[in-house]
Amino acid sequence: MTTGKIGVTTENIFPVIKKFLYSDHEIFLRELVSNAIDASQKLKTLASVGEFKGEIGELSVKVSIDSENGTLTVSDRGLGMDAEDIDKYINQIAFSGAEEFLAKYKDTANSIIGHFGLGFYSAFMVSKKVEIRSLSYKDGAKAVAWECDGSPEYKLTECDKTERGTDIILYIDDDSKEFLEKSRIETLLKKYCRFLPVPVIFGKEQEWKDGNYVDTDKDRVINSVEPLWAKKPSELKDEDYLNFYHELMPGMEDPMFWIHLNVDYPFTLTGVLYFPKIKNNIDIQKNRIQLYCNQVYVTDQVEGVVPEFMMLMQGVIDSPDIPLNVSRSYLQADGQVKKISSYISKKVSERLDKMFKEDRAEFEKKWDDIKIFIEYGMLSDEKFCDSARKYALLKDSEGKYFTFEEYKTLVESTQTDKDGNIIYLYATDCEAQYSYIQSAKSKGYSVLTMDGQLDSHFVSLLEHKLEKTHLVRVDADIIDRLIVKDDALKVDLTAEQIEIASDLFKSQLPTIEKTEFFVQLEALSQQETPAIVTQNEHMRRFKEMSAMNPGMNFYGEMPDNYSLTINCDNASVKKIITEACSAIEEKIAPLRNEINQLNSSIEEARKADEKADTSDNEAKVAELRKQQGDIIAQYATTIPTIKQIIDLSLLQSGLLKAQSLDDFIRRSYSLL
Ligand code: ADP
Ligand code: MG
């Protein structure tokens, strides 16, 4: 028998292992099972190069619990270890500068374990004593037993093990009794070992017998040894991908499509990413990509490891280049991992590009469902954005799809305004904004549909990315002011007529809670409707933004501002204005004269002395204006068509509701 002291620096490492790793105690099982798998794989390798000539037999890893003795055992039939191996691989913890390292990283102790190959020692997180019994594959090897109670002293003896391989026996600590529970171990094995490449056995298959589940004599294998992502894409059918998906994501609907990543250079990386159908915001949750390292589960906390936008996807990524056993913060800081992340993003983009090029019709069919992924990607990942511009699509109100380039070519000649900006018109709800879309189309303009969950952000992105291009919603203003051309028509009315006309309409506006209207006159064409309600683009975007951002609630409380544009080229409007002017001119003329006189004297007084007190006269003007307004309002009530025109324009924009809507319907009947 030999006794000795483990390594040089272990006196410092044991307390770290025991105490600092508190939160992640369960990973010891992953470590031990991974080692057992490694040992099995190594034996296969030795056999394949002719260094091992014996019988490999059936390689499997067995996990078992002995609750009587309070032990958990992980056994393998791998290459085993002799005394020399144990000394080399277990006793001498193979890294230098451990103390320095520990001092630096004592807060992120979790990262030490995997990084420096201390996997085996994680057994001490849950054990008061650990025993190794091993028989090496080497000819004439003697079986050895090693034991250690967590102090730096170990014992190494010969033993009577007759089968090749290694048993790791953990004498579970009193405060870790949970790891003697069958269900707990089963859960852990399912979590970490589901796709390991060697069968992992835990207990027996059960069958239903005489009203009870009883063990059969068939071993129960926890894992599927060749998961889908490890197979060649050419060997797989759609059905295989779908089955695997449902195994991974039970209870989900079929995904739309998937991408099988299979990369050898500059990283080794395999994986399958599924694009699920996202129907509403609740579906947008994260952590549905699992990260593996050589089929060993690492984490499903993939933030920072895969590109942000891919968090909407589901599936697995497996790379031996992703450091195993490390904490998330460590993963995120790892340079290699960052490169992997941007590489995945590039691969996904290439795949989408290929789909687009190979079968555009099919790509267009999927577009509405996949656009959320691509838009999210473009919004959150600059590089992805640049590459996605080749295949990202814009859809018009008729359901036709265009690439960015194609769309620009389509609208450039017609929708460039007098300042040389190209104006993209869009609708967020083609039904509600129907008449605005029609009026844009009647001018020969195209309207885009932007009704997706991310489209309000995407609109800003487009504006930012496309040169000299502005996006405005079709109902943001009358169409001639959205795309301003040189030949805009002039309003053919005197200043007095304009004043009367706007008072006429202003006085008849219904009051709608938290809504304000601004009335203006404009010469639209004769074919256009008499009046049109619009909402300023900036104001609307601002309110939308604040609605999404709780901190900006104050702005959300502000009233909605709309413009009511009266089309004075329209025959009915013309008639109303002319008739009104002649009907009330007599009453208004004297008021107007008085106002004009008062205004002139105010002006003169100010000219003489900048600080002259003109408040008396100003008050008089205000009073006279009010009288004038009252006269106009009074007259307006006798002309039901005014209210009718206003209500029709409110109806058109979806603003006519409740009492106002009821009034409108009643009035319409009475006019019949
Ligand atoms: P790593 O697996 O990263 O090398 P570990 O601390 O997990 O670090 O294991 C240290 C070494 O101990 C392994 O590299 C291997 O040589 C040896 N070892 C551990 N477990 C076994 C086993 N079940 N069979 C054979 N060798 C093992
Ligand atoms: Mg290991």
C-alpha cells in the first residue's frame, strides 16, 4: 500500500471545490459520466490503431445507487488506469500556477473546474469519501484501488477487480443525500447525458405486472447514442428532423423549417436549429437552444453564446470548442465563443440566402413567418443585417414581395419628392387604412405592409440603412404632403374665406377623449374626398415608442393629435364655403372691420414703443373673434352636411365611435 499527498497545490483547491461551487453541485455527475465516456472512447481509439488487441465487448457506462451503504457508483468498461496512471492523472493535478490562478478567479470557481481538468475532483462537492477501483486494459495490469476522504492524503492499494474498466464510488455526504434518490439522479442523467455517444445505463426497464411497475432484467438506457445532429444531413429525412424536434421540445407544433449546421473549419461545430412558428409575443421566450460539447450537455443559458436573434430559434449546438463545465459569465467572455457566435450567425445567413436563391417562390411563402427572425437579426446584429439585405423582403399591400433593391427600383421614379428623397409609404393595418391606401394607389404609388411584431423598429432601421429614404404611414398626412411634388395645387380662397371655412369645420368637430384636431384647408384634387383625417408620423412613432417603454409613460398620456384636412377643391366643400360666406358676410363684415382697426392700432403702438401696453385692445380683439366664431358656429349647425363630412372622415380613419357614431347614424337616416 502507498499513501501520499495529492499534487502540490491541492490544499488550496479542496476548499474551493467544496465551498465555492455551492450552486452547481449537481455537475459532478456530468463530470464523472463524461470521464467514463472518454475512457470508453479512448479504448475504441486504441483498438482502431491496433494498440489494444483484446475483446472490446459492449461498452457502456452504468450509474447505480446503493442506498444502504450511501454510495453512488459510476462504472465503465473503458481503458482503465493502473497505479502509474492514477498517480499521473489523479494525484498530480496537471497545471502550474494554481495558487496564482485561484487568487485571481476565486469568485468564478466554477470556471476553474473545466478549464483545468479538475472534473474528477468535483466528486468531492458531494462526497465525504471517493474510491476508485480500476483495471487497466494493458497486458498484465494489476487492479488498483485509490481512496481519499477529501483531505490531501490518499491511499493507493491493489485490489481484486477482475473486469477491465473503472468504478468511481462516491460515499455521499450527509448534506448531499438528495444524490442518493433515484428520481434526482434520473433527472440529472436526462439533463446532462441524454445524447452521450455511449449507452448510459441506470436501473432496469420496467413493465406493468399485477397492478405494479416491476423491474425487468433489461438494462434501462438513458440516452440516444447517435443524436440527429451527429448524423450526416444527407442521411436524414424531414421526418427524422421532425421527430428529433418533438423529442427536444415536447408539446410544440411542427417547426417551419430547420438548418443543419455541419462545420469543420475554422471550428468544429454541428447542430440543428429550428425555426418555430411564432404566433404572438408569448411565444418569444428565450433559452430554447441547448449547448453541447461532444454530446455532453453544457447549458441552455445561451445568451451571449449564440447571436441574440437566434434565441428565437430552437435546437442544439454542439462544439468541442465550447469550453465544457464553465459558468455562463465565463462563456460570454471567452473569445473563442464570441467567434463561434458570429460564425453561427454567418452560417444561418448563408443558409437563408441559399434558400432564397434556390426557390424564391417557396421562400416568399415562408416569409411572413420567418420575417420575425430575420428582422430581429437585422435589428440586433450589424453583420447579419448587411448580409440579410440580399434576401430580406418587403411586402406590398397587394401581397407582392420585393427585395430592397427591387423595391427601390419600383418606386424610385414615382415616389421621389421635390427634395430628392424617396418616400416609402406603409400601412400597419391594410383593412383599417384601406381608404388611405386606395388614395395612394390612385396616384400610382405603392404601399408596403408593415404589420409584424417588430415592424415599428424595422421601419426605423430601414430609414437608417437606406439612403435618402423616408418611411411614412399612409395616413400620416394627405398624400400630396407625404410625397411633395413641385406642382402642388394652390388653395384658391381669400384669407377671409379660409378663416370662415376653418371655423365652420372646427365648430362642428365632436369631442373625443384625449384627442385633439387641427383643421387645415388644402387644394387636393376634385376626385378626392371632402375631408381626410391624418396623424403625424413623428408624433405617432413617438407615442408608439413610449407605449413600449414604461419609463416614458408620461408621453403616452398626452392627447393624440390629428389633422383634419378640408379639401377645398371638392365640389361639396366649395359649395359649403361659398354659401356660408354669402350667408354670414353681412353679420361678420362689421366685426372684421373692427378687428382690423384694433390690430392696426396695436401694431402702431408697438412700433412707437416696443413695450407699449396693448392688452386692452388685445382683449377686445379676442372678444370680437369669439363673437365672430359664434356666428359662424351658429350658422354651421344649420348645415348638417358639415358634420356629415367630418364624421365620414372620422369613420374612414376608425375614430368615429360610441355616441359620435350613434349621432352620425341617426343624422344619416334623417338626411335620407
Ligand atoms: P479531464 O477529464 O478534463 O482530463 P478529469 O479531472 O475529469 O479531467 O480527469 C482527469 C484524468 O483522469 C482524465 O484525463 C483521465 O486520464 C483520468 N480518468 C478520470 N476518470 C477516468 C475513468 N473513468 N477511466 C479512465 N481514466 C479516467
Ligand atoms: Mg473529465
